[in-house]
Amino acid sequence: MSQTLLKAKAISHSFDTLLFEGVNLSLYERQSAAIVGRSGSGKSTLLHICSTFIEPKEGSVSLFGKELYTQSTSAIEEIRRYEIGIIFQFHYLFKGMSAMENVEIATILARETIDPALLEKLEITDVMAQKIGELSGGQQQRVSIARVLSKKPRIIFADEPTGNLDNETATLVMDVLMDYIQNNDAALMLVTHDEQMAERCDICYRLEEKSLKEIV
Ligand SMILES: Nc1ncnc2c1ncn2[C@@H]1O[C@H](COP(=O)(O)OP(=O)(O)OP(=O)(O)O)[C@@H](O)[C@H]1O
Ligand SMILES: [Mg+2]
């Protein structure tokens, strides 16, 4: 039986107005789920709720079988650092450092090592010595994906990871993410506008009219 890695139950959230309510979502080992929806529907917010950054107004999130937001701040930070990986919509790399230094920092913090095969698969081996500022947007995006996967997370939360990429490179990134979850008993929660990428996931949801609906 595969283990449940993420369980979100009856989640509601609002900032100024209600964004969504009654959201239920589970992720098992080796499972991928895509979330699509219009800009402003709350996809990034839902991803941040599931990935330790925002406590929802109502409902509960469990990661690895343990209720998340009732834990201490330091326990939540440990989970964020060691157990999950977040690929943000806007990548946060250290601009003055090389691509390799950026990946090294993450692996040292997570007590892991860099996998040269991963850099090879992402087609960034040849640019690793360059400073981030000298890389194209798509290369930076792939460096940030390498940095996240090098931590060996059990759940990957990816917000538009293929947003800046041409179709061929986007397909390559999806291949890497899908291989990663299969080989590491991990799971993927993917927010995307790209229907082709969403269709590659095991389940596909749409966030609309303030609720999350499974689409087929
Ligand atoms: N920290 C915040 N404080 C106040 N309002 C916020 C905050 N974060 C998001 N919002 C609002 O919540 C709504 C949903 O934002 P969110 O970023 O989740 O949308 P999204 O579906 O990811 O959109 P996009 O596809 O454009 O990335 C927006 O109206 C946004 O202005
Ligand atoms: Mg967003």
C-alpha cells in the first residue's frame, strides 16, 4: 500500500474576500496532481497552504501523517527544509553566485550530495560555472529545479515550473519531475496553465467558483 504524504481536509481561505472553501486533496507516494485555474483563482495560495507557508483560515493539512499547523514553528521549518521541495512561480536564486554554488548551498543544508546525472538530464551541466545573472530565464528556472531536487524532498510543490520554457524544454522538465517522484517514492503537486503538462499528472483539478473540482 502506498503511503499518504499529503492530506488537506476542508480547507478554506480568504484574504479580503473568500478565495475558496471546502477544498480536499490527497497525495500518495509516486502520485502527481495538477491544479489549473484562472489567474487570481488562488492556485499559488493553495500550494502555499499545503507547503507550510500559509495557515488556512479553516481546515487541516497533514504532511507525512502528521497534522502540520499545530506543530511548533521550528518543527514546521524542519519539514520545510528537509522533507519538502518548493519550486516557486518566481525563482529565488542568489544572483551573485554561480549556478553550482546555488545548488551546493541547498544540498549542504539538506545534508545531501549533488547528482551529476540530474544536471545532465536538465541540460545545465555546461552552465553550472556561470553566474546566475549570466543565464537565460529558462536556464535559471532549471537551476532552481536542480536545487530543489538535490535536497531529495518527499513532496515537490511546483508553481508554474515550465512557465518560461519552450515546449521541448518543458517536456524535459516534466520528465525529470515524473522520474524523480517514481524513483524516490515522492509526490508532486503541480500548478500550471499548460494543459499538456497537466494531462501528464495522475489527477487533474480545476480551481474555479471558489472550489476545487476534479476534471477528467
Ligand atoms: N498575501 C496576500 N495578501 C492579500 N491578498 C493576497 C495575498 N496573496 C494572494 N492574494 C490575493 O489572492 C488572490 C489569489 O492569488 P494567487 O496568487 O493564489 O492566485 P493564482 O491562482 O496563483 O494566480 P496566477 O495564475 O496569476 O499565479 C489574488 O486576488 C491575490 O491578490
Ligand atoms: Mg500563482
